[in-house]
Amino acid sequence: MTETGADEPQHTTGADQLFGLGSRFRGFFNDPRWALAIIRATVLEAAHPQIGAALADNSTFVTHPWRRLRNTVTSLQRMSGADEEARHKEAARLNRMHARISGTDARDRPYDAMDPAVRAWVVATLFESSVAMCRFGGQPLEQDAIEELYGEFRGYLAALDGDARHLPPTVHEFWPYYERVVAEELEHTEAMRIILYRLFDHLPAPPLLHGLPTLWAAGRALVGPVIGAITVASLPEPFRQRAGLPELPGARTLMQSAYLGAGLARFLPEGWLRTETVLDLLALSPDSDDPRARSLRALRDRMRRAGALVRLITPLPPEPEHGDTGLRRGAEEFFATVLDQTGDGYVDWPDLAAMARELAGRLDLDEPAETRLYDAFADWWRELQAALDTDGDGRVSCQEYTEAVPSLAGPALIRVAEVLFDVTDANGDQRIDAAEYRALFRRGFHRDLPGTDDAYARGAFVRDFLSFMSGRARSTPYDPLLADA
């Protein structure tokens, strides 16, 4: 693990040292304490009214938190890596993505994900929470280390925005800025409440633990409230009081103990808690073709038997009975797991934009392929709205969808499939060869298609994609991309 204490060798602050394995910023990625710090930073971000509104309207963090976490970590690693070309490419991708996110909140106040002051606040929360995690863990950073770390975070913002002028130039000037935003701008937003009180109470199981609902529910019921209490106790006192967030008795001691315990985990053998390894493991489905899945299947069988014992000791409420047809149940399930990406109970443009965003990110699309994909999804949304929005409120409810159980494979959805095929068919021979096949399904979807030839024809690709996106196929290679949490 990378040590971040004051006894570390000093780093220069030149541009070539701001990124890569030698930076303090990069060193936090495999620090277990940073998991707690990231939750804290996310709460402080969500408390900003513009960020909170953007998250509530556009984010998939409620319905697909594990996917969102993986994407965030991947982006941070690209932005803080030593590869300058990869950093510029990721910055351009983030800017294109954020340029598509704007609107108004429930009080008709505008929000814009490209607002430079708002983007500066996101970086500010990451920096301040990184400093705080060291303090909470009993190993506060020395002043020169804090200054060095701040220079790296400003370098991150400069790489993203082209400059960092919306963050104060020095650490000495940063703290008054930070305290002013906390005191004057942060609010008790809906997005913040969801993160603190709903997200962990309803956190879906990662793919690794699919099929073990009893054990996952028991563990979540225990850990969720603890994480919420730790996070609230770690927030700045003025904001916690103004927002009316109760600090439970003993929560501060629990919080400091959690950070200290996580800090001790850094001394485990190197590689045991690498972020990439942990996220890869959580995303691994036991029924996948990954060689590690065999061991997972055996472990899951044992855990299932343990779950049966838990059910005997603490019976869970029975599953609700459905009085309608299997077709309706299947349509409702598809609506909730695939179409409603933001988890608000409706399908509208932000849900389809989230699908386009996930596909573009997984396949690492550049312009103009990314714009073609977004345009195709926008056309599909217009088709869905015209066909299913019977009450004219500008969105599609689950009831509107399930009552129609429509054939969604219209011309626009076909264009979505064809865009995906075109960006995968790198040599333009109208077939996805073995190398292109691996790039799409193994890198993008983490799965193979059993029983297929080495080459994948356009018609077969379009047919399979439409079968999934129209709700007709319950299990396809696209499940891990759009349906898994």
C-alpha cells in the first residue's frame, strides 16, 4: 500500500509529477480509508443544490451503484495516470458527458454540469475529504504534504477544465473558500438524503452475490446504518447542524475507529485490497465464463446453505404475490431493471441518456461515434414517448409500459443497434471478427456468447440487441451492461 504520512519522500510539483504512480492523489486509490472518504465527499457534493439536482434527475447511483462506482474509479484512474494521451481523452469524454446534463431543480433553479464553479466544488470535496480521512485515522498530513496534495488536485481540475482558477491558488486561501461554500451554499438536498438514508438501506447486491438475497439483506441491514452514522459524524459540524442531521451517541468514536481500522488494513500484503481487484471481483457473476467463477460457484453454494439457516432463525417477509400474467410480471421487471435507469419509477430522456452514456464509456467511443449513439437513443426516446406516453406528462410510467407491452423494436432502436455494430466493426467488413468480438463482449460486456461462430454478422447482432432492448430476451450478453447494479 502507498503510505501517505509525513515521512514520505518529497515530490516535486512540476506538471510531470502531478500524475502517475508517484503522486499522492494516485496513492489514495488503494487506501481502504478512501472508501469512507469517497462516501463523505459524495454527500458534500450532493448537498450542493446544482449537483444534487443533476444527480436526482440524471444519475444512476440509486439503481446501479456498483456500476457507477466502477465507472467513477476508472475515470479517476485515467485522469490521474501518467499517460497524457489517455488523460486528455478521458477529460474530453467527461466534458462531452457533462455538456449533456443541464436542467432545473424542483424550485426552478437552473443547473449545469459544465458550470466551472460547480466542477471546482467536486474537486474541493475530494481534496478536503482526503485530508480529513488522514486526520480521522490518526495520521494527519503535515502542511507540506497537504500543499503538495492540493497542487495535484488543482492539476486534476486544470486537466479537466483547462485551468484551475475556480479553486483558490493556495491551501491557505482554500480553507476560507471551503468554509464559505459549506456555510452559504450547501443544502439538505433530496440527493443527499438518498445517499445517507436510502442508498445503503436498499443497496442492491453486486453481481458476485446474486442469488444470495438472504445473506445480502442481513449484511446490508447491519452495515448500512453504520455507514450512514459514520458519514454523518464525519461531516462539517456547521453544515450538520444547519441540515438537521442527527449525530447518534458514540457515532464520532465509531467513525474514528472505522477510519483507524481501515488504515490498519493498508498493512495487509500488497495486492490484497487493490481497488481494481476488489471491483473486478464484485462485478464477477458466478455464472460467467471467467475461470474464477468456478470457485465462486462453490462458495456461493455454501453461502446459500448458510442463507437457509439465516431464514430459519430470522424469517424474511414472504415475496408479494402477483395476480396478473407472467407477461406482465416480466414487463414490470424489465421496466425496473433496464429501462428505468435512474430509479424514479418513470422512463424519460435521462434514462436513455444513461444507457447511451454507459455504452459509450464501456466501448471507449470517440466523436463522432458517441454523438451518433446519443442521437440514436434520442430518436428512440421520441418513439417511446409517442407510443407509450398516454397521459401526455412527458414520461412513461411502469403502468403505461406494462399495459401496452409493446414491440419496442422500431426504426430508432434498430439505428441504436447499427451504431453499436458499426463502432465494433473496425475494419468495415460487415462482420464482427474474433478480435472485434472480444473487444465488444469481453471488454464492454464482460461475457462471451456461447454457441456462436468466430464472426458475428450484422443481422444476428441487431436481432440479439433488439431482442434484449425490447424486453423479449431475459438473458443476453447485454445483461451485465444495462441490467446489473
